Amino acid sequence: MSFASKLKTADIKTLAPIIFYAAVGIIFLVLLPFANFPPHIGLTGALSLVTAYGLLKNRFWAMWLVAALFIIAMTLSLYTLYFIGLNNLGVSLMIIAYAVLALVFTVHLALKSRAESA
């Protein structure tokens, strides 16, 4: 199935996690030079793009990457919020939004895979 035909037949519930992980991957890779090239940002961005590909192609390993990215997202978010606090409100709100969206899409994909396996 080609990419264009998959986009035509997919609904928003299927495409939303793919768009989220692809957007996070692109944003992290774009922010990489601005943050002095920390390796965890680059690896998280690359892993997010690979996860988006795996979800798009319905690969069996995509759910494992979603679980790994959830752990990474929560660790990164809590660490950043602990050290930034509410000193920078804009960054804090974006980090909270990233953590909440990561949680929502992880739960959504876990329930979806559980329903498919039953």
C-alpha cells in the first residue's frame, strides 16, 4: 500500500500518533544545534522518527518503541521541569504538553494493540 493511499484511507485516530511522533522527531532534530548538540535530544528525535515510520507501516516493533519513548519522554520532562521550575513559563508549558501528549498517545496505542490482539 502506497503512502498516498494509506493517507486517503486512514482516519484521524490512526494518523494522530504518527503525526505526533514525526513532529516531535523533527522538532528535536531542529532544536539540536540550538542546544549545543546534546546526544539525548538527537537520539530521542531519531527514535521518534523511526517510531512514526513503524506506526505508519504497522510494524510489530513500533509498540516497543512507543513504550521506550514514553519512558524517555517522562524522564526528560520531569527532569526539565524540576530544574527549570516555573522560571520559564513558555518552556514549562511546552514540556507539560509534550508529557501529556506522550501519555495520551501511549495509552491510545496500547489500548488499540490490546483490542487488536483480543
